[in-house]
Amino acid sequence: MRYDLVFEGGGARGVIFIGALYELQARNHQVGRLVGTSAGAIIATLVAAGYSPGELATAVARKQGGASLMRGFLGEPPPFSRDEIQQSATRAFFRDVDLPMVPGFVEKRLDDAMSAALLRFPVHRNLMAFVERGGWYAADAFMIWLTDLLNTGYFKRQPRRFGTQTLAQFHAATGTDLSVIVADTTAARLRVLSHRTAPHCPVVWAVRMSMNLPFLWDDVVWQGDWGTYLGGSLEGHIMVDGGLLSGFPIELLVSNEPYVRALIGAHSGDSVLGLLIDESLPVPGNVPAPTAPVGGLNLAHLRAVQRLTRMVNTMTSARDKMVIEAFEPMVARLPAKGYGTLEFDMTDARREALIECGRSALRAWFDRPRPADVQPEGAPVPPDALHHANRVAARLLMP
């Protein structure tokens, strides 16, 4: 059977999708359209690039100096240029503090020296990056990791050379229909990035935008040479994690509305399958996580960000919950209780337990008993579910 797949966002927990892909492979199922948000966008892109479950498992297990390469996703901010420092909020703060009895030219030199000195401390570099660039961490290591994977190994017996390709070039080279979900905070709109909508956007930057959790990583601003979106300019727009508006956009694959089809493509599978990370379900054989935070101070441990994260999760999960309930027969729940969104330093034992859980969860989904009145996989979508998909998709996508 051929499935159109949607991968939910979930940060580091997205490795569970590898187990689900193992089960699809074991049953000789094929994939059609691929839609992903955040971590789901990463997996969907690598599947589109021809990565097998085994190759994906090797990719997420990569190490450097005994530590997981994925730990570097929470990277130190790059140095600030002189112009950035001069135009920063920190420099403005010192500028606004008037020191009595101190000549202006001396005060300016003192302000410059204090601004530069503060940047020598890692925590202040993170704080300044948070204020000036929109994120506590830099994602440079992630970009290197993804680009390297898209240029490693073989696709249909030819070396992979996808790391610098645009979405249009990637589609032409792979023949796979990939859509990456992004939230445009400038226009307050959901964007579906694909070879149809944003042909000149680089693949790696499309994924980088989709996984850009607000306030965690520095802002991604749409560049002029990335071309247009549906013929309109997005230059200067700030793009963040698609999960801000829809972490599980299964309705886009189900809908038969012409406008939605124009964005997401026509049905190419026998059925739609949504892979959902369910943090309320326990992981069998789960290994306890280390108690120490990654890299010292972790943004996720700051109370303000914890509150903000809960608020965003509440807003997005409420919408996604309604969608999940409407399309429950098409949704496979993959347990991830106890695993952190930012657990990029996951131990080998925890990662392997999560991957195996993904495999066993999808196996149970395929083998589940079905009442006589429940349609088997591949059957047409019931009219009421289709109507709901059209309504929700239209609200997300229509201008």
C-alpha cells in the first residue's frame, strides 16, 4: 500500500519516526506525499532524499568526541560584529545611563568597553542573542548536519548532491512531493513550502525555518534570493516553527479543496497516515534521562520561557486535538512520555528505546482489531471527515 504521510513536530523526540518507518518498510508499504512540521520536516526531507530507516538511525546516532552531534543543535551564538554591538539594546542601555561629572567622549569609550566586556561571558552572549537575534541558541551546527546528510550516500545509485538545492531542484532530482510547514510571524500566516509554492527556496533553509522554535533559535528572515511564495514577495518576513500554527496538519493531505490541492498536490497514495507523537503514553523499556541540563544554563529551564512554551502548546494543541479526533482512524499515536523536546543529548539507550517504541506502536496500529463498520486502510475518507478537513484547511491557508 502507498501512504501519504504527515509527520508531527516534536523536537528531539522526532527520532521515534524512525521506528515507524522501520515498520512501514517491513510491511513493504510505499510513501507518497510527505508533509512535515519542525522535527517532522527534518524526517520528511530525509525520507524524500531516499534515506532508509537504517540510514536515519545511523544519522541521529552520529557522535563527535564521544558526544552526540545533535547536542550541537543548541549552539553558542556566533560573535557579534561591531555594528551589531553599537546598534544593540545593551549598548543603548549604557548610552542612556548618564554618568555625572564624566565627559561625553570618556563615557562613550567606557560604554563601549563595558558592552564588549559583557560579551566575554557565555551567558550574556546568549542573552544578547536572545534580545537582538530572537533566540538563545544558534542553529549553525544543525545546518551543517543537515547539509552534510543531504550530500552523503546514494540516491538511486547516484551520489546525493541535495545540500545546496532549491525545493524545485530537489523535487526534480528525487521525484518526491515534499511540503514543509512554516509559520510566517510577519504576516501571521501558515506557509506550505514546496516546489509549487516556493521553488527557489533552498531545501535546508525551508527545514531550518520549520524547526525554528521561537526564542530558542535565532530568527530566520526570508532572503530576496530565495524567490517568491506563490508569486508574492516574502523578503524580510520572519519565519518560525510551523507548529506555532499547525503541528499536525493532516487535514491538508485529506482535503480535496482545489485551493488546498494547488498547494499540497493531488492525492498520490491509497490512504493518509498521520504519525503523531503522544507524550501522554509511556515508552516501554524507557531508560531514565540524565538530570543535568545540556551545556549548563538551558533556556527551557527559565520560568518565563516555560510559561510561554506552555501557552503556545495549549493554543496549538487545542486546534490539533480537534483535528486528531476528526481523523482518528488515520492517526497512529507514537508514545514519547518522559522524553524532552530539547533532549538532543539523548543517550544511546534512550534513543534506541524510543525508536523501538515507534516501531512497535505502528505495528500495533496496523494489527489493531477493527469493528465491522470501520473502513480498512485505503478506503475513501468519510464525507463528514472530508468536510471537516476542507473547513480546517481553508482556515489555515486561505488569504
